[in-house]
Amino acid sequence: MKRISAATLTALVLATSAFAHGDVAPQPVNTDALPDVGEEWLSENPYRAEAAGDEVWLKAIEIGSSGYNQNCARCHGLGVVSGGLAPDLRYLEAEEYGDEWFVERFQHGMTQNGITKMPAFGEILGQKAGWAIRTYIETRPDDGALDDYQTRLTEIRDHLLAGDLENPEGVKEELSTIASHVETGSGAPVAVSVAFEASQAMSDDPETWKHAADLLTVGLSATH
């Protein structure tokens, strides 16, 4: 795991001239489903599961994923996987010092030599959107975290598509077990991997199996 410190990430940001986000208008993020966090900006993520509970945490990830893809993916990469031109935010520590770096950059953006490399999102998107995006980012799996499970996940996907599961609860539990072994890049305790998402999506109801299979198909293809 190549976790990156906030100080190192700052140096990378200042070193790169690849940020071309300054000419793109930030897109609004609907955060109505998240609890309020007050007007004064916090220094630590309030939407982590240990602080807010699993339901809020999952909702923050859902909203954060949408907010990230609308506003951040252009520079930092789909799925937070950087193409090398901008810092890979997956490796910003899921700790208070990582939070402080993130929220400062999110609030105020970055200008270098009079050129806006990253816009200031704080006043436009608000604190709730910032922490939701942060929650999504820090739960992204590390590179290669699913490599050992590709074959088995493909088999599960095929059974889900065929609808021939004899023990759906057992398959759901197996997906959950696989998910528990997937590490994040940030050091956050839970990675929202494709195994995690498929486990959350499926139940004994066969109508949920195709959705879980589709999640696995998309997720597995993205790892190649």
C-alpha cells in the first residue's frame, strides 16, 4: 500500500501543472439526505461510520460518488484512480491530518502563478458535499486489492446471471467475507469494493441478483 502523506500530496499538487479544472463550473450536489454539520468548517470527517453510523456513512458514499464524478473525476480520474497527471487521492490518509489537507484544498482550491489549477468548491458546494466526497474517496480500494478474488467473483457473477443459486444467503455472506479482506489506499477500515457493493445489493429475492451481477461485471471490467 503506497499511502501518501498530506505533506507529500501538497508537494505533488504544487509540482504538477496538469490541473485544468479552473475553467469548469462546479456542479451542485444534493446533500439533503445527510445530517447537518453546522456552518463552521470541521477539521475531521463527520460522516465516517464510527462517528455517524453505517446508514449515514453509506448515504455519504452514495452522494460523494456522484459529487466526485461530477466535479473531480476530470482531473483525479474515474473511481479516484489517477492517470498520473494529478495526485491519486485514494492514498490521502483517512485521519484528521489527511482531513485537514483535504478540506483546506476543497474550500479554497489552488492557484499557481496566477492560474487557477483547482477551483474553490467550499462556498459553492458546501461542507456537507465536501465531506461526502471525502468519504467516497477514502473508501476506494487499493490497487490490486481484488486480484486474488477475480476468478471467484466471476464465478459468482455467472451464477447470479443464470439465477441458479441454491444458497443466496451463503453467496451474500461470501461476498461480504471477500469484501472484508479488501484494503483501502487511505487506511480507512472498510473498502467499498465491487464485492462490498454486490453483497449490499443482493438478497434472497432473485430480482436483486441481476443488479448484483451487473455491479460485478462493471467492477471486474474496471480492474483490467
